[in-house]
Amino acid sequence: MTIHGDHPFLPAESDRSPVRRFRGRLASPVGLWTSEYEGKRAGLTVSSMVVGDGDPGVVVGLIDPDSDLWETLRQAKTAVVGLLGGPHQQLADAFGYVAPAPGGPFRMLEWIETSWGPAPVGVSTWAGCRLVTEDPPEAGWSLQVQLAIEHVELLADDVPPLVHRRGRYTVI
């Protein structure tokens, strides 16, 4: 038996989608979107997102239409968008459903109950948001979900942000 550093299920580079490879070369901030409806929590790691200033400001993210997050967000109409830092790589993987989280990813840290859903304790920044439209347009294989920012908590500037690029995390 030989142990090697290659991913056993990853297709050869020449077989991968060129669009996905193009997107992978963009450095993206890693966010954690969470929502809660009738006691059911859902969350998803999101790195395909952009923030637009305005009155109100908006967060636009590409969300899997089959995700638990979208189902819960569509019902709750509110969400918390937290920005993850260097210490949160395991949390990002758990909410991205690529790493185990015994008991579920919400057991990995403490949460603050807010008017917009659960906010993770220990992140540098989070925003309380409201869903703009219940029927967002499709963008590729995702939904282009737009949230109006209603509240922002700027908790710490000294936490290096977690960034995703080419399938790996880095801290800048």
C-alpha cells in the first residue's frame, strides 16, 4: 500500500470544468451564512459573495438551491452572514459539508440568538440580513440570493480573514 498526497476522488485537472478552474483562481473571503426557522437551524459556508454599499447595503451570494440553508432562509426570510477568520477553518469545512461534525456543525462553537438568526461567537464581523426576494434568479447551478443588510457588528479588526483560493484556505 502506498500513501500519496493526491485527492483520491478528484478528477484529473484536464477533466475539470474550466469555469470552475477559473473561479478557483479568485481569492474569495469565506463567509458563514446561518438562518433559523421554527427552531430549525441551517448554515452554509459561502465564498461566492459580494457586498454592495447603499441604503440598504446588500450581500449577494451564490447558494445551492438544494441546501438546507436555502430551505430555511426562504422560510425565515432572515440570515446572519458572518466573516470567518484563520481559526475557523474546521468550522468552514463542517458547514461546507466536507468534514465531519459529530452532532452537527452548530455544536462546534457558541452562538448568539439574534433577530436574524444564530450569529457565531468569535467571528470578527457579522451582518443581520433580510431576504430581498423569495424567487432569486439562477446563476449557473446556484441561486443568486440577495440579502438587505439591516445590522452590522464589527467586533474585531485583528482577526486575519480566511480566504479560499484553488481549493485551499489561506489567511491574509
